[in-house]
Amino acid sequence: MLMQGSAELRLDLAREPHYDYLEPKRLRLFRDDSGRLRLVIEGDRCYLDVKVVRAFPFSGPDGFVGLLDGRDKVIGLIEHPEKLLPDSREAARAALER
């Protein structure tokens, strides 16, 4: 509980969203023949339509990027996207520039 003046501000941490951190070396991002961005998470799953978005911090916009599925549901976060494999890093960079 935080005190703000005389009013109490309660933080409900159970309601805060939890996002998976994805290991960059296990990810493969690429464009398929139709131009959609796809994601393969090695040994786990794949997504047919992916969006790459800047997450935070605003002062360092490339610190974290988020991956969303075709319904804009969060797949997970990538910390240090520069650690992606070269082809995936280029696909993510191109997607962010769109």
C-alpha cells in the first residue's frame, strides 16, 4: 500500500500482466511467401502472423521489444533484441520500421 497525501493508493499486483521473456537465440522470425511475419520458437511452437512492437523504456526504445500474435495478444518480450540471430534481427528491425 502506498500513501498519497492522506489517501491510500492500493496496488493490486495480482492484476498486473505477466509476460514471458523469450530467449533470442531460440527465435526465428521471417517473412513467408505471402509477406506475413512468422515466428518459430525452437522446440516449442510457431505463429503464422506476428507483429513486432517497441515495449520499453521510452528512453531506450530498442531495450525491449514485444511480439504479438495475429489477434494482438502478447506472445512475449525480447530483452536485448540485438541478440537475435542475424536474419531474425533484420526481420524484426524491418517490422519495427513499418
